[in-house]
Amino acid sequence: MHITHSPLREDGTREPRREANYTVSGRSGNVLHMAMDGEDRKDDQGALVTWDLVALDSDTYCWRRNDWPAGSCTGKVQRCRQAQSGK
């Protein structure tokens, strides 16, 4: 899976575009389990961390690392208006 992300700053401008590739290893309900290609972060046991993309609704998701406590998630990520309109 390829994700492109350009966060909105408080002043209304966008941060530089970030891109990342993931290898999806499975799915559980509204959660995709995956590993980020080139990941170098490790958990307390020394294993590379994996990620869950948690779909909150059709336009919003958050990330959860495999070693975070149950129920933890990053801030919400909202699909940009441009992507929603297909432009």
C-alpha cells in the first residue's frame, strides 16, 4: 500500500508531502495490519515494529503500533478534500 500525506499546519499551509510504502499482512474488521517498508524502529524486544491502520469511517483513520497499549492510536488523519472529489 502506498500512502501520500501532506499535513495541514495551524497557519493553513501544508507541510511538505510525505510518502511511505507498506506491506499489508492481514486484516481484522476495520484494521489493516502492515509493516512499513524500510522500517528501522524496534520494540522493547528488539523486533521491528509493525503498524495497524484503523479505519474510523470512510474518510478518517489513525495509526497504532503493535507495541502500544490496547486502544492507543495516533491523532486522526482526514482524507483531503481533493482526494475525496477525485481531482
